Amino acid sequence: MRYKCTEIELHRNDNGKKIYFTKFFCPDSYEDRNILLVHGITSSQHIWDINYKDYSIVRFLAKNGYTVWRLDIGGYGKSDKYEDGFEVTTENAAIDVLTAMEKICELQGVNKVDVMAWSWGSMITGLAAELHPEYFRRLAWIGPCFGGTFPVTKIEQPFTSLTYPYVVLVFQHMPGSEDEVDYDTIEPEVVGIWCDHVFHYDGGHGRPNGGFRQLMGGGESWLIHPDKIKVPVCIMTGDIDRNVKLERCHEAMKQLPEGSELNLIHGAGHAMFCEVDHYKPFHDKVLAFFNK
């Protein structure tokens, strides 16, 4: 299968900043089946295309009929940077997402778009869906960090320099270790590609800390309001994901609209879509939800 990825010019209307925005497709993709993928708090859009074996989410979705769109949130990857990393908040990032969705609708002649987001990206897209539900058809959250997971921590620096131990925190680790990846749960080649991409695209400027300060400083508060979301949501999280408070997932399900679903993946961690035992079931669940 021949895949193609093209950059689409996109700028914010309010501050003029460039958003790095891409369209990924293949001969099996349809113009009227569109999905936007939104990354998390440490790495940019490259996480969706781990081109090793059949791990790549963008390639899986494209060959199953989707035109796949990705963006680097402002301050990340190839998007324009912010002098103050604290400006890159959930609210600011939600404007990036809505700008991208408006562009997809314009280019593809559609009214609504499917959206899938990971980690902090779940909160970004949740806020965007609160503000403008008219752009959303269905919404999937992977490892959503609603808040309340970590003790209150004051974040004083506007940027975090990325190190190997920090980057691999998203993977499962050997018992008692913070930097030794459990290679029974994820293939070394996948970790290598992930880290190479993070340090290439995201390492030079450091990670902006606006969203991180909200996550770590919010205590028991929620970053979004699930009861204000009007489209079906699929929550997918591992039952040993240390970035997710499972009680919040169950509470969110009580507030989300009809057609929403919760998938707890036994033995899965935060980056379940890269884990050797979980990425294929993850692909299947994603496709089944968005095909409804």
C-alpha cells in the first residue's frame, strides 16, 4: 500500500501562529471519512506513526477508509513556539484543535469530524467539544488525565528539558525502576523509534509547561466538564495506567451522552497503542467505535 503525507498550511486567526498540520491518506481513504488525531503533553504528532511492523495508527486508519489529520499543538514539534511555555494551556491548545477542525470541514466539504486524542490531548479535545460540539461526530480518549491523579505540585519553570528517563515514563517499567522499560510489554524497536522522534522533533526547544502546570496544580479539580459534552465518547485506558485515575473514568461515564463507552484494557499502560499485547485490540476497538 502506498501512503502519502502532505503538510496543509494552517495559521491561527487570533495570534497568527503557524500550526503544523498534516493530511495522511492512501488509495483506500475516503474524502468524507475524516479523523483528527491529537497528541499528549510531551511529544508531538509523530507518535501516531510508529512505522514498524503494523503499529502505525495513521496507516491502520488510512487503509480502513479514513483520511487522517494530525497537528502539532502550538509550542510543540514543528508548530510555532511560544516564548512563555506557560501560555500553552489546555484552553490555548483547544483553539488549535478547533482551527484544524474548521480547516478539515472546509477542505473536505464535511460538517463533522471524528477525533481521537491521547493523555492531555483528551482534555484539549474535551474542552474543544464543550465549546463547539457542532464540529464533532465522535470522540475517543486514550488514557484521559481528567485530574486528581497526582499530588499538587508547583511547576515553576515554563519549559521542561526532555531526557531519556522522562520520555520513557509513558511506557511500562520493570518493578521498582523509573527508567528501565519492561521489554516484555513493548518491543525495543518501538521504544527506539519513539525516542528518536521525540528528541528529533520535540527535544530542542523543551516541553512547554502550561498544560503540565494545570495537570499538576489542579488537585482534585477536573480539567473539563464531561456533562457538557454532547457527542458519543469512547474512553480507553489501561487498568495499570499510572497517569489515569480510574474512578474519574467511571464518573465521567455517568455524565457523558448516550452512545459513550468505557474500555478498560487489563494489563495495559499509558501507551497501550504501542504495547505488544494491546495495540491490535486497541486498533479493533477504535475502528469499531468510529464505524458506528
